[in-house]
Amino acid sequence: MRNDFASNVGRRLRRTREAQRKDRQDVAKALGVSSATLGNWERGDRCIPTEFLPKLPAVLGKPIGYFLGVESSNELAPDEFKLLAAYREMPEAVKRIALNVITSMADAQ
């Protein structure tokens, strides 16, 4: 039995993937799941587990809220999400430098 919520999330996943002309297998690989699993999500046969939601902006370039049907001005834009992901991968010393540079740039405006 299909769940309306799962169906709506799945429809948005599929539409976004197809609009970007991305292959299901490539998106599934980027999310760390099988193509069959992604297909189940896209059809609404299964609800996407919450641990995969944070990966969607980086893979499909839309905020999490878009897929959930709840958009918020507090959500990170895709570019902000990429910046945050890159920042989290940096060593602590590089994070301090990056933060100082960004702070200086913001203060100069």
C-alpha cells in the first residue's frame, strides 16, 4: 500500500532527477543505495529513510524541504550546503583560516 507522503517525496525525487537528466543508477550510487531502492522511493513504494535526506541537496541541488513539500527560508541553499560540506571536511587549522577570510569579506561589505 502506498503512502501519500512517500509518493509525494518520490515524485519530487524522480522529477528532479529527470529534469537534470541524471541516470537513476548514478543518483543511487551518489546516495549510497541500489538503483532498485531509489526506484522504490521514486514510486512511493517505500519512504526514504531520514538518514538519506541530508544527502539530497548535494546530489540533486534542491533543499531538503523541497523533497518533503515544506520549504523554509531557514534552509540552506544548494551552494550553502556545498560550502558547509566542504568546511566540515577541512582540518581545524584550515577551518579557522576560512572563517577569518569569510568574516573579513562580510565585514567589508
